[in-house]
Amino acid sequence: MKINKVVIGVGSNIEPDKNIQDAKRALARRFNILKSSSLIETEPIGYLEQDNFLNCAFLIETEMDSKSLKQWLQNLEKNLGRVPKKNKYGPRTIDLDIVIWNDEVVDRDVYERDFLKNSVNEVLPELKI
């Protein structure tokens, strides 16, 4: 079975310290977390009438394919209290996105959001985004 190295982008602005730690614990129960980036506080994008976000990234190893991992992450978001909203930029308990898959950028936001690029560079410095 192939081992995939994946960077997960993480964000929260509802009890972010608690929810990011809960997400990390859940990920660690299922995957090998190789590295975690520093927490970065960011201002909201798109919808400004909300609290700032805390963001970071985790570098994990998984035997899952990308579709299965994405589904697993969406289930974890629900388990941590994320409720789908009409405003995709609104407040959230947790946001978990696959950003890098085996050294390939799969989330274009990494080029537009410095905090995401910085987090990826911290956990995967050899990638040079």
C-alpha cells in the first residue's frame, strides 16, 4: 500500500484553541502526524463581521486515497460541530482542507493566502512554494 504525504490546512474562529487541538488529537488517532506548523492569527476573508481565525497546517502520512481522506476530514468537521452554512466565509468550529498531496499543490488558495503558504513552508520546507 502506498503511503501518501499530505498537508492539511486547518482553521477555526469558534473556540479555535480547543477545536484545533481536538482536530489534531482525532487526526493523530488515525494518522501519523509528521509535523505541525505554528498557529497564525488571521483576519476573516469575504465576511468581515466575525472573530479572527487561528490557522495552521499538519503534515500527515496516510494510506487513504484523496477522495477517502476528504470524506474522512468532512466527517471529522461535522463531529467537531461544523454546521454547513450558506456563507462559505462565515464563522466555523473547524475547517480541514487538503492543500498538498505528495508534494503537489491541490488547493490553489496556497498561492493567494500568505498564512497558508507560510504554514505549508513550515511543515514542508523542501517544497518551495
